[in-house]
Amino acid sequence: MMSAVLYGGTALAVLVSWRLDPEKTKRALRIGAKSLHGLAPRILGMVVLIGLVLALVPPEVIRKLFSHGGIGGFSLVAAIGSIVTMPAPIAFALVGSLFKLGAAPASLATFVTTLTMVGVMTAPMEISCFGKRFTLLRQALSFVVAIVIGVAMGVLL
């Protein structure tokens, strides 16, 4: 239902834009298509990699990994999530799959936060744009906040 509303709203917005300025709308659609073309292989690669991991790693291992409590357990999950940065839609889909396999919600909160906010693999690019001090401070704070979120979710749930 929600997808239908989003798709319908998007289609309506494109039609209104087309009515107001067809040339600008064509340009915007071309730019969007070019962006999608560039992102599609990376997103598809991530989805395939996640599918392989979920298929090859037994559910018991996932449950055990994502059921450790306390700061140590949350730090472990946060460290795993920090290795790679993922776009939020892929990260949320991964976390949904892990939840269905029995992973604890509090650990998943920490994991998804680090997946989307901390990125060891992307740090060199971020350093080149924003500087070493800013990048290290931002990523360290994001890591700590992810653990705090996991602990808070553990208390609330």
C-alpha cells in the first residue's frame, strides 16, 4: 500500500513538473537515469553479497553473534557494521532479514546505525574531502552513539 502511494505521488509530481516545464523535466529525468545507471551495479553487488552471506552463514551463528549483551557485545556488532558503509535501504533490508533469523533488536539497532553512519572503508575518501581530524571525530562519535542507541534499545525493549 505504502509503495503504491509513493509511486503514485512520484508519478503525479513528474506529470505536474512536465506540465510546468517539459524541457527541465526531461533534463531531470536524464540526470536521474544516469545516476541510477551508475548506482545499480554497486547496489546489485551489495544485495548479492548480502544474499550469499545470509545463505552461507547458519542462522544459529547469526543469532549468537547478535545476541551478546552489554557494551562488549554492542561494540563487537558495531565494529562489524563499521567495516562497510551501506545505503540505508539496503542496510534496513539486511537488518530485517537478520531479525527474521532471530537476531536481537537492540544489537540490530547498533549494527544498522554503524552500517549507515560509520565507514572504515570510506574513511580515506572522507578524509580527502573533510580532513583527518573531522573524519576521525565524526566516525568515533557515530560509533559511540551507535552503542548508546543499542544499550537504550536494550533497556526500552
